[in-house]
Amino acid sequence: MTAETHWTAEALENVFDAQGLRLAPGRAAKIAAGLNASAGLTDPLLGALEFETDPAAYALALSRCSAK
């Protein structure tokens, strides 16, 4: 989702409905408000995670962390 994209309650209801999930009345509006409020925030750790930029690094990181 880009910063220009804004979620509406109706769009979220459609997304959840397509997955067979029903939301309580007013819940979609609260979720939309939270998503829209956080849309412009940046994650300072995201750039530091190597596996985010190189998918093969994720498998390498997992192999280093697994018990031997």
C-alpha cells in the first residue's frame, strides 16, 4: 500500500467478506482508520534486514539460527 492509497470501511468489508470473514458493525471503520494513520509511517528497521532485499539471505539467516 502506498501513502496515496486510503482504505475505506466498505473496501475492507469487501476484502474480509471475500475471505468469508464477517466483521462486527463499525469494526471496518476502525481498521481503516488505523491503516490510514499508519500508511505514512516508515519502519527504521526495514532497511537493516538483509533478507528484505535479498530473498536468498533469508534462507541463509534461517540456517544460521537453526539448532544443529
